[in-house]
Amino acid sequence: MERITALDTLRRRVADWKGSGDVVALVPTMGNLHHGHLRLVEEAAALADRVIVSVFVNPTQFGPDEDFAAYPRTLEADRRALARMPVDILFTPGAETVYPEGTAQGTRVQVPALEGMLCALARPGHFSGVATVVAKLFNMVGPDLATFGRKDYQQLLVVRHMVRDLCMRVRIVGVETVRDADGLALSSRNGYLSPEQRRVAPRLNAVLREIAGELAAGRRDFAALEERAQGELRDVGMDPDYVSIRRPEDLQRPMSGDCDFVVLGAARLGPTRLIDNVAVEQGTDTCRT
Ligand code: PAF
């Protein structure tokens, strides 16, 4: 595995590969890699001839009161983990490469269809920051495909929406969430949890799964289910931002007759904000009989 920081070097490598007909995958990350990231790499390697993993802690997706400065930067450990994986290039661009015009004056990408809801309400500007950096990484690397975790479901849809809307030639592959044995979705921010908070944290997934089970059993009183779930999270000491039942394709509220749902939740546990989601995919035959 080669580590590359300079954009022209990266572009030469990718041009050579593409000249030989290789399919190139990108796995965009902010580093501090865990098994969830490594699953994204495995999936990329299964679908492509060449795999590039980018590590860049993107300032524009952090709010002024968020953890940009404190975000764990563990490049040496990340490099060692990736060296054991089918990765060709670790791409670590500097801020001057990603934001040549600076972050205040630089071009921004916005996806209004998915702003104004769910995580965007608590994190204004976050998804614009994500869309902007992902668009830049796609333009730098020129991948044929890119993998993203389904844990960040709203982010996955933002990226899909941007790619469709800006006619980008990259296939977006969503990869299942990797969980600890007790159900907690892996996240770089889990490292902020105290032992007591870590014990409580899997309740978020448990509560979302309870709702998913009731939807699968035919319940459609969405507001009551969401309200009850938030109460259950408060009971264990979490401060829920939202628990919401949405349509998986566009995150709009479900309509009568809908059969597929995604149940999303975000909650604070001390200073740590956890997110998770559970899909309910029934198909019309099961749910409408
Ligand atoms: O999911 C992440 O780690 C980040 O939001 C991403 C997609 C790498 C953009 O900075």
C-alpha cells in the first residue's frame, strides 16, 4: 500500500489503472478506523480491482461547538490497519489541497431535499460540508464506485442524491452497519463514552429494533411509537434528538400503504451524540394482506 498526499501523484496512478481497464473504488473516511470502516474496504475490494482509502478530517462538516479539534487523529494506527487489507493507496490530502480557496470562500454543495430534517436540524451545515468534501474527493480520485456505511443513513442518501443530481459517474454502494455483540453500532465517537455510558448506549439500537418489530407486525400509529421510544431513551439517561419513522428512499414521512420504512434515532449520552437506524423491508405481498 502506497501513501499519497499530492493530488497529481494520485491522478497519475489512477490514470494508469484506468488505462489498463481497472475498476477503481474509493472509501472516504475521516480516519480513526474501526471494523465498520474495514467492512467498507472489504466491500470495495470485492467490487473493484483497485481500492483507495482517503483519510481527511473535514472541517466543514463540524459545527462551531462540535469536536473538530478533539476528533481522534490516529493516522499511524490507521495506516497499519489498512496495510493488512486489500488497499492500494492511502490518500491523505492536506487542507490546502481539499480547500484551495479556504473553507469560508470555497464552493459549497448543498442538497436541500435532505436538509431541514433529522440530523440536519441539530447539525446545521453538516450535510453541506459532507456533500462538498465528497464531491471534491470524487473529483480528485475519479472512482468508479464508492462505499458508505448505512449507519449514517441520511449521509448515504445525501451522497446518492448529489451524485444523481450532479450527473456524477460514480456508483454509490451502501454497506451494512457493523455492530458490537450488544448491538451498538461501531463509531469513532464511541471512544468518548465512559464505561457506564457504554453499558447504556446499545439501548438506542434496542429501542429502534422494538419499533421496527411493531411496524413489521402491522402497527401504523407512527407518532405514538416515536413518542414511546423517546421516553424509553430518556428513562435510561439519554437525551433523544429524535426517533423517527421515515420512507427509506427519501426520508419523507410515510404515507398510508407504505410497506418499507427506516426507523432512525439520534440521542445524546453525556457529550456524545449517537445515531443509528433499522430498516423494515417487507415487500407489498406481506404487508398489504
Ligand atoms: O462518514 C464519514 O466518515 C465522513 O462524513 C465522510 C463521508 C468521510 C466525509 O468526510
